[in-house]
Amino acid sequence: MENKKASSFVFGIIAIILGATLYKQFDFEKLTFEKPALAALYSIVFLFSIFILIKNAKKGSAK
């Protein structure tokens, strides 16, 4: 149980940091990213961390 809480916390911090970074790098006037390749990598890891958080939340609510 403690391990799931720790992993949820870690993935939550990762999601917050990457979400803020993606928001800062996005140019709303041109609707592009400053560094598209890096933004793609950030997006993949951001979505993976959100997926893990949702997966852990569903397992916790099912019990």
C-alpha cells in the first residue's frame, strides 16, 4: 500500500512539472512550441504519468 502511495506521489510531481513546462513552451500567438522535438518527448512522458495516476486511482477505488 505504501509503495502505491509513493509512486502516485512521484508521478503526480512529474505530471505537474511537465504540464507547467509544456504550458511555458507553447506560443499561443503562433500555436507552436519553441522546441517541438523536446515538447513531443515531454508530452509522451506527461501522458504516461497521467495514465499511471488514473490506473492507480481506479485500482484504489475498486477495493
